[in-house]
Amino acid sequence: MRALCWFGKEDVRVETVPDPTILNPRDAIVKITTTAICGSDLHLYDGVIPTMEKGDILGHEFMGQIVEVGSDVKNLKTGDRVVVPFTIACGNCFFCRKGLWASCDNSNPNSWMLEKAYGYGGSALFGYSHMMGGYAGGQAEYARVPFADIGPIKVPDGLADEQVLFLSDIFPTGYQAAENAQIAQGDTVAIWGCGPVGQFAIQSAWMLGAGRVIAIDKVPERLELAATKGKAEIINSDMENVVEKLRSMTGGRGPDGCIDAVGLESTGHTPDALYDRVKMAMKLETDRPTALREVIQSCRKGGTVSIPGVYGGLLDKFPMGAAFGKGLTFKMGQTNMQNYLKPLLNRIVKGEIDPSFVITHRLGLEDAPAAYKTFRDKQDGCIKVVLKPQTATV
Ligand SMILES: NC(=O)c1ccc[n+]([C@@H]2O[C@H](COP(=O)([O-])OP(=O)(O)OC[C@H]3O[C@@H](n4cnc5c(N)ncnc54)[C@H](O)[C@@H]3O)[C@@H](O)[C@H]2O)c1
Ligand SMILES: [Zn+2]
Ligand SMILES: [Zn+2]
């Protein structure tokens, strides 16, 4: 089959690789009809996530048709149309039973790598390095889905792929981010990053009762989408001092909930952003937390900081004094996907939201290498790329 493989920093290629096969009775094989490139894939493309190996198949946002199931998968059959969540979870361990699917103790055969690097083990993800399990991803014609009796959700035929695909990651991720912001009715919620995750955090903040949503980015078309589709007030971080602007917009108090939908590759013009860029280039710092510092500085006393943006290591100049002094609550982490699949599918079925609004680029799998660059560099108005692996070009 054809698959998008990682070969190094800014080097991804579509290669012919062996078809996946059932290796375990709880596996299924999915013929992928639609897949997408995520902001998290850009961290791999930029070479900032360790334990990648040449030839690794990328992609963790995918859906398609079941073509084979293992003998222990009783809830799916050949021909079923499914969306596959990006976290792989067993469904039976201590953490899965608590709904902490992204902390599953059984899905990651390379958990020892995480333990060595971070001091704890963690669940596996599709197409996201060997320390995250080394599973092949879904920017491919087919994928093997482990624990297929727990992850994939069947989707109704009446809904197009593009309406349900983002149940695989960014819609639940934006929703969990809003939930983690502990929004009370009428709260003001500020969201850094108007990429796909930020856009779904905006939508979800309204669903959870926000009274005001303020979105921050510097990419004009992303701010525009936040304002039009997201009905958010917007701040262009290239034009304004974000912390001061938020203070003035909230009567000097700061937003009640602040969401960092940017993560470790944050950019900016402030002195601390320059400091991070230099230190990261010298490999003296693993992450650039520019947005996160602003989040902490901006959030009101007693407010909540929610962090869906991915962080990978040790952060410099983290304003812990301000966080402590203000009594902030922090909530963060990979999305516990399985908690959100059914409720969010129901919202789509009821017509409360059509997640396809973020899509700007529809391409074939062979176009993926160029699409990574376009998405990373925010060229051509790119906000979200979907790929159709069953057609050479679209
Ligand atoms: N927690 C999870 O399970 C999970 C799931 C999916 C994605 N993510 C992470 O969420 C983050 C966002 O994903 P995405 O797909 O939207 O990525 P993206 O790269 O498309 O969007 C990030 C946005 O942040 C903006 N930005 C950069 N620096 C900023 C700053 N200082 N202030 C405000 N905005 C700034 C960029 O211009 C960009 O629009 C990534 O870190 C991704 O890895 C986490
Ligand atoms: Zn993702
Ligand atoms: Zn588990």
C-alpha cells in the first residue's frame, strides 16, 4: 500500500510499504477513506519529538471501512464505517476504567521509553514515535487498529466523511480543552491559537456556557474564522500586547478561563520568545512556552488554565510565582478520546455543529509532503488539510 512516511526533519515521503495484517485477536484493519494532518504532526515534521525512526508511517486522524476483524472483536464487522480515535486504549486497566483513556497502561509496548524519559508510562498513539508505541499511522491506504473493540466508533451513512472525521482528534480535543477550563455560565474564556484545535475549543466554549470568547493568534485567516464561524472577539498578537489587551477587555480582572491551544512551538516577538528561540536552537530548551506564559499572566485570580497544546519537556521561565499567587487551577493532557466520541457524534447528528468548517485543503495522499509544508508555514490560507488515500489526486 501507499503511506506517508517520516524520514527526518522536514522530510516526509509517500512510499510503498507492506499492507498491515491482523496481529492480535483484538485488531481490525481499516481501509482509510479520509485522513487529516494535525498540528501535532507538525511537531514530528519539525523534528522536536524524540524516538522517531526513518520509515515510520504518520497520521492519527483517520476513518474508513473495516475490511477485516480479529476473532475477539465482536462489535465490528467487515463493511462497517468507523472513525478511529487517536489514543489507543485497552478498556480494562485501572486508568481506562476511570475514563483516563490517554493514560492506558496496556496499549504501549514501549512504555519503558516514556518511563526512562519522564518517569512514568503512558498510552500509545497512532503514528507518533516509538515511545508512544511505534504503531503505524493512518496517513495511508490501510491501518491496523489495535483494541478495535474499544476505540473506533461506527458512524451513520447519512453523514459525509468530512462531517465526522474530526471525531478522531481535534473536535474532542477542543471540547476537552473547554471542559478543562471549568467554564461557568457566562464566563469569559480566552483561547490562544486559532488553529484547528483552537477553533473547536471556541465552538465548545460556547456549548459549555461561555458568555464571551476571546481568540488570540496572528494569522489573519485563522482570526477571521474565529470571528465569523466562532463568533469570538479577536486579538492579533502581532499587533497588540495580549496580556494588556485582555486586561483592558475584562475590566482589569482577566479572563475566567484561559486555554493554551498552541503548545511547544509557540512563536512571538516578545523578549522571552526570542530567548526561547535561541535556547531551543542550541538544544538547551525543549519547548517554547511563549503563549503559556501569557496564559498564566492573563488569567484572573482563582481562574483555570487549560492546556490542550502539546508540551514535551522542561520549560524555562515558567511564571510559577504568578500561578501560585493567583491560585490558578491547571488542567491539561492528551484527550481522553473515548469519553467524547458518542456525545459529540450525537451533536453532529442533531446538526448542532458541522466540523467540516475548518477544512481549507482537500488533497490526495501523494500530495501529503507538500501539504505538510503548506500547513506548517500557514501558506495559501491553509487551516486544515484532509487527504483521500484511495485516490491518487483529488
Ligand atoms: N491534547 C491533545 O490530545 C492534542 C490533540 C491534538 C492537538 N494537540 C495540540 O494542540 C496544539 C494546536 O494544534 P493545531 O492542530 O490547532 O495546530 P496549529 O499549528 O495549526 O495551530 C497553532 C496555532 O497557534 C498559533 N500561535 C503560535 N504562537 C502563538 C502565540 N504566541 N499566541 C497565540 N497563537 C499562537 C499559530 O499561529 C497557529 O495558528 C498543538 O500543540 C497540537 O500538538 C493536542
Ligand atoms: Zn492530532
Ligand atoms: Zn487501558
